[in-house]
Amino acid sequence: MAKKTRITNNIRTLRFLANEMTQQQLADLVGVTRQTILAVENGKYSPSLELAFAIARVFGKPLEEVFSYEDEQTK
Amino acid sequence: MHNRTKVAILSAVSNLIWFVLTYIWNRSKVIDLEGEALAQAWGIYFLILITGFLVLDVLSATLVMTREKRSGGQGFEETTDERDRHVEGYAMKAFGIVSFLCFLVSVLLLALGLGLHAFFCALAFMVWLSGLVMWITYIIGYERGL
């Protein structure tokens, strides 16, 4: 049995709610490139804990409201 | 498409062209050589090959970043972050593994008595292939995720 895990996030929604913050603005606030924010939003890259906390702090939310961990079991 | 993907594609293509051209040029030079003269000719070839790769890689990066800067991007001023280091780690690992495996194959050819020509040909192929695998890892890392 293989276990598939994925980290999803609400960054796009939270950016929209935060006065339509751009990816570049968020990237500047957390100290990464815009491409990295794009990759995180699209689920192409799982951020480090440090970056995840930094993103959550920008939106003033706890980590689990920004990121969630999906646990799928495939037979 | 990520800037580093463009650099990787351009580098991979230019390195392939450089490898094929220098290989054909060198083949006609070393075909009749033996012993010390053969080793020396291959040594010169490797210097030319690797220097060419490095120059082409620098040119590829310069071309992509200059174009990016002209179109309003950050170009070379773009910072390196944790994702870049993550992808780079995988790329370097892939480069190391392929280099090591290809070196083993080259030595195996030598041990099997296939001669110096086969050994040096395999080494040249190794230099190109390990670079190619590294660029492919960059492309996969930035476009699909690792």
C-alpha cells in the first residue's frame, strides 16, 4: 500500500483578502522570489517550516489556517 | 517559465552542440595516436571541452538574465532562496551520481581490455552526460517540482 501525502494552502485566497496583495509583495515580505511564492501556491514546492511560518505571520493567521496536510491512502 | 529553466535548456542544448562538434574534431585527431601522445591529445580535448561548457553556461545565463532585465525583471539581481537551494541540491546530487557511475563504466571498459580509446571516449561521454542530467534536474525541479 502506497501512502501519498500533499501540502495544500490558501495563500491565493488570503492574498486576495489582504487587499489583493501581489505575489511580489508577499515574496518581498517573506524574503523569497516571486517564482517561489508561485510554486508554493501551485503545490509545486513544499516550503520549509521557517517560510511557512513567515507566510502565516504576514496574514496574521495560525499555520494550520494557511497550510493543510492531506493524507491520501491509495490501494 | 522560470529563468533558471531557460538557462538550463539553453545550456543543455549548447553543451550538446559543443560536445558533438568537439568530439568529431577530436576523433579525427586521435584515431592514429597511441600511448603518451594519445593521452596528451585527450587531455587537450578535455580542457577544450570543459572550458567550452563553462563558457557556454555563463553565456546562457548572461543572455537569459539580460533579456529578463530588459523586459522589466530582476535579471542577475534576483535573489537566491530556499527553493533554489533545494533544486540545486538535487541537481548536484544527480550530477555526482551520474559522474560516479560513468566513471565506473569507463574504468570497467579499461579493465576489460578495450583500450585507452574506449576509456577516453567513455570519459568524454561522462562529462557531457553528467552535465545534461544536472540541467534536466534543474528543469524538472523548477517546472514540475521535486
